Amino acid sequence: MITLQNVNVTFKHKTSELAAVKDVSLHIAKGEIFGIVGGSGAGKSTLVRTLNGLQKPTSGEVIIDGEDITKLKSSGIREVRKKIGMIFQHFNLISRKTVGKNIEFALKVQNYPKDKRDERVKALLALVGLEDKKDVYPASLSGGQKQRVGIARALAANPKILLCDEATSALDVHTTEEIVDILKDINRKLGITIVFITHQLEVAKELFHKVAVMSDGKIIEINEAYEIFANPKDAVTKNLVKSNVTIPSQIIKDTKGKILTLTYKGEKSIEPVIAYTNKKYNVVLNILHGKIEYIQYKPIGTLVVSIEGSEEQVSEALLYLKANVEEIEVLEDKEREAV
Ligand SMILES: Nc1ncnc2c1ncn2[C@@H]1O[C@H](COP(=O)(O)OP(=O)(O)OP(=O)(O)O)[C@@H](O)[C@H]1O
Ligand SMILES: [Mg+2]
């Protein structure tokens, strides 16, 4: 559905240049939910804006549904935009129009047949569970309801692609989950391809099939969502997905020995590995904390343990553990002193 080939975006100012997107190439399959994560200023929004022609690349190809849109004139771009809906962090609804009129306006802009608009507005409101809000104004809606209207409006003319730039970032945890569920549902029902930028890792875990990690304009890692979280390769990715298990400070103070966080593929039990380590290396591994979470229906386990023994035994045990789990993170002394 989407192919980027060596895309660069450089902003030129009077005296300086800023390369916001650097040599990005990627494929996004039809029906995929593709996530882009990365720090502020990494170039995520700029990259996504090249997909609907809001941002023209300085060089490279942007192929949407078989067509290189960088070669199109503005009338051609307008046609391509009909295939692409977009939702935003701050919803961007028209405040002086009712919910129904907001959606109808999108249909009008896209030359949707006039006599079919009413029916289409109703169907769209039903799709996002807002049948009863057609005649109210955006000001009287909650954030989650506003974003539902945003989704309905973006889907007005049956686009093939939905772009979402931090679409859940202004919402609380519960409302975010609601919106994520709606997006999953429409992805399943309509087979629409979704490109979603977020800094909310919970959203990435729950929603994305595939993830691209951006840093300083480049895509530094791209993989299935599960692999990004279970087995991150690049240091930036590791730092981004680092287990967010917080160990109570009292436990950190009271624990002798090193504290390790082990990440493992949750479908295998970790117990035999722990038991074997204790026995073979004559160390004492104590479990301090553990959890299993699911990414794309596959489990990832996180286990916090302490390890005690002679220096040599501990370092040999660590080698064995490294070979038998996905990731090991050792809590550094300076982090412990800071507790
Ligand atoms: N129109 C523009 N003119 C000049 N520089 C720009 C323009 N748009 C973006 N930039 C710069 O390009 C870089 C990438 O910006 P971009 O908005 O794509 O980052 P981002 O990853 O979306 O960040 P955030 O997470 O904060 O939204 C930044 O340094 C930004 O200042
Ligand atoms: Mg942005």
C-alpha cells in the first residue's frame, strides 16, 4: 500500500539547513497497522506528512497504492488525498458545526454525492458508537468522543489509509484504550491500512503490528511489534522499550548482590532456567518481581531477580542467563545509590 524509497526532507533556512528525514525506505502492507515511535524532533510527523503530500520530499519516492505521488501536480495530489484520512492529537473539529455537519463537511469536500450524505453520516456515527450525538456541538463532547468524531470524519470517503499523529496522546489511559479498540475494530472490519505515530508505549504494544523506530531523521530499527519489545537491537530502541518495572526502593536498599531484570519469551517457563542457574553455578537467585504482558497476542515475561555468589560464579551465571533469555539488564551501582 505504501512504499518509501530513499526519502529525504531538508528544511532550508536563510543560513542553515535542517535534515528532518534522512534516507528513509520502507514498505507498509495493505491492512497493516504500522507504528512509528521515537523521541521529540526525530522527524516522525514530517515523514508521515510526506504520505499525503502535505510535505514534499526533497528527494526520493513516495509510492501510494502503486503511484509515485511526488510526481503529481496539485490536482493529482487532491485525488490521492481522497484515499487517505488523517486524525490528530487535538482533533481539529470545526467548533461552530454540529458533529453531523463536521462529518458532512468532509463528504462535501470530497464531492460525495449529495443525496447519499445523510445516510453516510449515520453509518459513520454508528461505526464509532456516537449515533446519539449527531446534532450536538463539539464543545459538549469528551475528549474521547471528539476523537471518535475525528475518526468518523477521517473515514468519511472510504479511504484506504488512515494516518494518525499522536491521536491518543491528549487522552487519559481509559479513553486511550477505547480509541485503540475502535481503531483495531475498523482495521479488522474495513481492512484499512493504519500509520500511527505515538510516544505511548502502551498503545504501541496493544495496537501495532509492525514498528519503525526513528531517531535523528533516520529509521534505525524496523520489525514486528513483538520483536521490537522482546528483542530490541539498537541502543535507542533498547532505551525506549526498557522495562518499566519499578522496584520498590526498600527492596533495592535491602537486597544484597546484583539486581537483574530478565526479559524472556513468556511462552516458555523461566523456572527451569532459574533452578539450573542456582544449581550449576552455585549462586542464589531470588525472585523480586515478575510480570507477563501480551504483544500481538504473544507473551513477554519480565522478571526482576537478585543474584548472590562469588564474583566468578556470578559472572559465569550471567553468561548462562544471557544465552537463555532475550535481554538482561543489570541495575547499575550508581542507580542504586540514587535510590
Ligand atoms: N516546516 C518546518 N520548517 C522547518 N523545520 C521544521 C518544519 N517542520 C519540522 N521541522 C523540524 O524538523 C525536525 C523534525 O520535526 P518533526 O515535527 O517531524 O518531529 P517529530 O518526531 O514529529 O517530533 P514530536 O514528537 O515532538 O512531534 C525538527 O527539528 C523540527 O524542528
Ligand atoms: Mg510530531
